[in-house]
Amino acid sequence: MPQSIPFTDWVYDAWDQLVLDKGAKLSFAERYAGWRALYERCYIDGKWTIPVHDAELVTSLGFYQGWETRSFQDSRDRVRELLDHPDFAQLSRWESHDWVAKEATATFLCGDTGHALGQLRRCLETRGHGELVLLRASLYMLLEALGPDHVPSEGLVALVADVIAAHPGRKRLAKSVRTANTTSELQDALDRSYVRPNGPITR
């Protein structure tokens, strides 16, 4: 493995077998069993036994498996374990904000919407260059999980509007989305907020 990749060989190899090539052909049950065996080698008695970048790999797979089965509490718990890794602060700002946003989306779906919206808003207010794309992706995940006809709370609508307003030239769109009645309207507005190199998306 190239030295530039900050993963331990055996952890990466185990993850690789579950995600890439052969992993893509596994059933969910097979993939989950493989992940669980890896997780139990890496997270013992409430503590990580591997470096934080390795823990990211293990956490990522566990998070998305929980999401796939709509076991949002499992997804939330996996990220919270990563946030408690003693070396979490060594991650880049980009990486750490992405994980905080993922924890918030899962927490929202577990019913703690106040905490979730607060975390997502902090990500917006403290974002660095290029981090808006991460927040938009997390909001997409949340809106999709809620379903197209879900009636969003005022807090969620306001957050999406503020995220859109943070995009150059999208103040008018942000103002219009504040009257959205469904999650599909919010998703459409997020689509329209994104500007491609050759111009905005048009629908």
C-alpha cells in the first residue's frame, strides 16, 4: 500500500474485501457479518484499538449499513464512537465537520431534532473553504430518509434556506424556499443552489 494512505494494512484489506470488487457482490448479511467481525477487533470494551484513520473506515461502513436498514440509532452510535476516539482532533477540519454532520443527521432521525439542527447550524457557521458541499450532502441524506412528502419543521426549512443562501447568487432562491411545505421542495431547492463550472443547474 502506498505510504501516502494513512491506513493500517490489515484494516484496509478487511474493509476492501467488504466494499470494493468482491465486497460489492456480497449480500447485506454477508457484508454485515464481515463488518461486525472487523469492528469487534477494533473496538473493544468501549475503546478503539486502532488509529483514528482506520477507525474512520470501520465507522463509515457501519454508519452506512445502519442507514441502509434505517437503523438510525446504530448509525448515530457508530459516529459517536468515532467522535470519542482519543485522536479525533487529528483529523482535518473537513473530515471532522463531515462526521459531525453525519452524527447530526442520524440524531435528527432518532428524534433529537434540536441537537441535530444545532450541530448542523454550527457546521454552517464555522465552515471552511469548500465545506458547504459536505453540509449539503448531509442534508440530502436527511431529506431522502424523511421521504418526499414529509412536512419539514420550521427549523429544518430555515436551515436549508440558510445553506442555500450561503451559495453565491442564491439569496432569492433561499428566500423562496422558506415557504416550502415538503422535503421534496427542499431537495429541489438544494439542487438549484449548486453551481456547476459551466453554469447553474436548471430544471
